[in-house]
Amino acid sequence: MVKETKASQLRKMLNGTKLILVAGAHDGLTAKLAERNGFHAVWASGLGISAIQTVPDASILTMTELLQAAIVMNDACNLPIIADCDSGFGNIHNVVRMVEKYEGAGIAGVCIEDKVYPKINSFDNGQQKLVSIEDFCAKIRAAKATQKDSDFVLLARVEALIAGLGQDEAYNRACAYAQAGADAILIHSKQKTVDEIAEFMSRWNLDVPIVLVPTKYPDITFNELEFLGVRMSIYANQALRGSVSAIDSILKRIMEKGSTRDIEGEIASIEDIFELQDIPKMKQKELKFHKPKNATT
């Protein structure tokens, strides 16, 4: 019996009706914690991977560096990985190579956005410049023509609302990208309420799933997302921000208190870390292949 691939798992979820909950991760440990807590997939976050190397999310890391981080996450958990590939690392030739490498590494899907390369983060206050609809559709067509597995997923990210270009531009771009072959449309917003997204969803009538990243409108619930007709919700950077706050707080308290006595009950145990490292499984394998001399048969 052929084992189901992670790409086919993701494709099956996209073709279903259930809301897909995706956790942003920046390393293998975060990906494993996403799986432990019941998320359906992992977002290999460009922001997160850049942040742990203390560089801006501005196309500074190479495709190879981002791919390697996604591979680590893929190896660490059983969930499908969706890789944040920014604006595709360049032109259509870069996009072709991107699909070859990510699909070849077993990554379930990639997401590219319609900003110029090099990009800046969507929540940066600088001017957001977008490529033309025609140029981005060419990238989508190139990506879809390159993939070998029909289950490999391509998300097309629309930045028109982020750039302040309005609903008509966002809708026209989304339609064009869907017609060019995108498997899902990620519509992004930096408004603090869901109104902008709700307006877009009220107009969307194509049979292509919509993906949201509710970073700036955190009040929206799973039930509300389903009511709007959203298929996937990506919690792209909450784990990163939470870990920064937790680490900063713990280190500050150690320096203030002069010991770790007061924090031991609040942090993960060494045993929990061992569990996340699969040390119990390692010991089982060791016993399977190398029995102690005094072991009975």
C-alpha cells in the first residue's frame, strides 16, 4: 500500500469543507509543538526564519536558507509544510527552480506573493510595490507547469489591500491568479477589524479556496472564519512572538532574582525536552539493534 504523501494530505484538506488551522513555525521544535497541539499544517514563516537569524524579513535570506529551514520542520513533524516563499525569489526562472527544490524536498506546498523582489514585510510602514497582474500570472503558470506531483499546492498571495489599492484591485488580482492556476488565494489585510476581509469574501464566487492570516484582526474566531467561507487560517507569527516574550521574561527574572528557583515550575521540564527530541524512541531503537550482553533471549 502506497503511503499518503504530505502533499496529498494538504490537497485533501483543501478539497474538503473543514477549516484548516495552520501554525507558523520558525524551526523544527515549533513545528513539533504545532503538531502536539492539534494544528493541521505548518507555515514555514519567512518572518520567523529571518527573525531567529536576527535579519529583516526583506528577501535577505536566500532560497537555500529558507528551504533548509523548511526541511528541518518537515523532518520534525508529520504535518504538511507550507513554505512562505516571499515573491518567488525573483522572476519566473527563479520560481521554476523554487518549485523543483521545494517539491523535491517533500514540502507539501509553497506560497508566493505579488510584491516586487526584493520585498518588504507586509506590516512594514514602507511603500508596498506590486508586480503587474500579467507578470504574477506568468509566475503562477510557470510554477504549476514545473511541479511533478499534481497534489503539490501553490498558494497565491494578494497584497493589494496591504498596498492600499482597494477592493476592486484585490478582487481582480485574486480572480486572475485563480484562473492562472493557483490552488488557493491568500488575501492579506492589515486592518484591525475583519470588515475589509468580510467585504472581499462577500464578493468571492470562484471555486478556489481562500486563505487568511489574521495577525492584525486577532478577535476573529474559528466559527466566524467558517461563516465567512474561509478554508484556511494561518497563525503565522504568534508562536514566534510568544517565544520571544517568554524567553525575554525568563532571562530577565533570572538576572533579577539571582537564581532559577522561582521559575522552575513555569518552564518545560528537561523530560519534556527529551520527549520532543524523541530520546525515548532513540533508546527503543538502540535496544532493538544492540541488546546488552546480560539481556536474556
